[in-house]
Amino acid sequence: MQANPGLSRQIAQDLMENGRWPLLLLLFIAVSALSVIYITQHTRTEIALHDQFLMERERLEVEWRNQLLEEHALSEHSRIERIASAEQGMIRPENHNEIIVSQ
């Protein structure tokens, strides 16, 4: 009597003889599925990073606008002082010439 091979040995032998293409296709499907998972995760990470950069850019733009407003506010005083001294001949009084008026 011939001994029957085990079930796992019989399945492996059958796959090697008749199922090479389906086995190869199964391997390609598994690799493709893992690639999709990896690329999806990588894309999500990149999108999150991009969103962080956009928020930082917006914060910096707001800060830049505030700096411009502050610069214009500070330069306005110096412009008035320059016009007063150039066109009117006005000068800032020295400390000993200043008179403080109080009630």
C-alpha cells in the first residue's frame, strides 16, 4: 500500500504543478495592495505637513501686515518731524528749554 502524502504536501505539489500562474498573480495582488497602503499613508502624511505649512504661512502673512502697519505708524511721526524742520524751520527744544504746564 502506498502511503498518502499529507494534505499540506498535496496542496503544495498541486500549486507547483498546476497553479503557478494563480500563485504568481496572488503574489502580485498582495504586493500591489501593500503598495497602495504605503502610498496612501505617505500621501496623508504629506497633506498634513502641507496644511501645517499653509497655517504657518498665513500666520507669517498676518505678522507681516502688522509689521507694515507698525512701520507706517512709526514713519509717519518722523515724516512730520522732517517736514516741520525742513519747511517750517522748527527744531525740537532742548530739555532745559522745555516748559511743562500743569493745572
